[in-house]
Amino acid sequence: MLQLELNGVVQRYGRHTVVDGVDFSLASGRIACLLGPSGCGKTTLLRCIAGFEEIAAGEIRLHGEIVSQTAYRLPPEKRRIGMVFQDYALFPHLSVEENVAFGLGRQPQQDAHLRVRQLLATVGLAGQGDKFPHELSGGQQQRVALARALAPRPELILLDEPFSNLDVGLRERLSLEVREILKREGSTAILVTHDQNEAFAMADEIGIMHEGKIQQWDVPYNLYHRPANRFVADFIGQGVLLPGVVSAGTNVEMELGQLVSDMPVECSETCTGCHDGCEVDVLLRPDDVVHDDRSPLQAEVLHKAFRGAEILYTLRLASGATVLSLVPSHHNHALGEQIGIRLDADHVIAFKRASH
């Protein structure tokens, strides 16, 4: 069952269009993420879903019911939506238990108390109900905010950059924990973030936003391995674009050698396939370029970033072009050293080269 549907949603501030014709749907129990750079419109879109902003065109439906369209907006408090904010928005004068219970309104006291205790156990704060927000760590405060949003069993949970105030290690750990909590509760949720690690850790499906539009709505694997356009290819993960020429329909000839595809090479962002002789830019990820001492193809080490088990090398080819290569860290090479490399890519992501 579809919990949320957006059809052609537009939002403007004066003449400035912030959200430009967005369409997507979300099934019950799924966790989605709106991911993109600052200013792309993702938080504004979340506020439209919550009912805090009017929309200029299109419609938003919850459980099949229209909650927003031109000149109509169902108030936020009537949408059965739970909201988790960036700054937690806890009441400092209320205890943890009272903060969580606040979302339950006028439920019978015994029922409310049971629900609060269950939720505090679910978010790992059993026995902490008597404490006040200032006595908790940032991660614990975020769990309280989540428990409060979950308390009335809303139809949809919206999370607006919920981990941005936390340090990196805690952010990664908590994003996995929050996903587990949401799944345990059977909640449908949308997360807004600019952090790819958070998005990949939490979301079942991700919408990449840029300039008010959804560039691609897909599962994380496809966003990384099958980006729909150059923006997505550049924004997700790391990689470089190298020039190549299509041959035999399924091959691309490039400086690093011949890249062979199982399927005919397609130029993303175009309606027609690539023909022989077609000039393309090929996306290469760091795991597509393999260190191989026996390879005759040599590259110069320009930069290196130690990552524990691996080193991310930036390598300069004979043409001056650079590629990235992720190498086990026991292969520790000096800057300026020449090392052997080879291609090891099992699929081709190509974009038709722009004519100059």
C-alpha cells in the first residue's frame, strides 16, 4: 500500500522556484531519503510534506487522501506525521518520560505510561525516564526525540538532518540504530540529509535532488553503479570520467585499455544507444582500477589517503589524466612512484561526450 504520493509538486518563494515538479511514491514500511547538496530544495520539500509550506502546483497524498494541492493545505497537526528535527527540540523543563509522553496528547494515563516505557526500551533508554535532556548525551537526546515522534504511531515519520550535530562515529552508528528502530516499529519514514553515508546506512530508496528536481529515485546500489546522469555520477561515491570511443557495440577503447561490457554500451542522458565510433566519457570508480605489479600500464602516484585496511591513491596517467584506485594498505607506495595498474570493471557507465 502506498503511504505517500507526490505528483508534480512545485513550491516557490515569490518568483524563485525551490521545488520543481517532483514526483515519487513511498510504500508503507519503507524508509526513503532525500539526498543532495545544500540549497537543492530537499528540506523545503520535506516541509511541504509535513504541511508547513503551501505548494504552488501538483498534489501530495497520504494514504490516498489529498493533503496538499493548489490553494488547499491540511494543517500539519491533522496529517498524523511525526517529525524529528535537527536540533532535537526537546522541552528542557520536562523529563525524558514527559518529553516522550507529550506526543500522546490525552490518551489514558496507564496506556500512555506503558507506551512510553516500551519506546524508551526500544530506543535503548530503559531506566532513563526520570532524567532531563541536559543530563543526556547528544545521541541519547536524539533517541528521545525519535521516541517522542514514534509515540502516537504516526503514519509517516520525517527526519530533517537528524544527526548533523553529532560527531562522525556516533552519526554512522546512530543512523544504523535508528533504521533498526524504525523497522521494528514498522514505520514509514523520510530522511533529509546531505551525507551519503547516512543515506546509504538508513534508506531503502534514495532520491537525489539537484536544483529542485529529483535527478534519480533508486536503491543505493543502482545510484552508485547505474547513475542516471552526470550529476548523480559525480555526486554519489568517488570516481573520474575518462574519454573513450565505442567499438563493436559492447566495447570502449580508452587510455587504460579496452573496457568490455556484457550489454551494448548506452550513453546515459540520451534516448539513443551508442554506435561504433561514438565518443564517450566513461565513469571509473576507485574499485575499477586495480593495482597490478605485472601490468605494463604504469601510473604515477600523485596523492594517497590512508584508510586503515586500504589506501586511496590518486594516479596520473601518461596523458596527464588522473584516476583513483583503492588498494590494500600493505601496498604502500611513495608519492612520485610509478605503479602498475589495470582495468577490472564488469559494467560500463558512459556519457556521450559533449561537442565543443
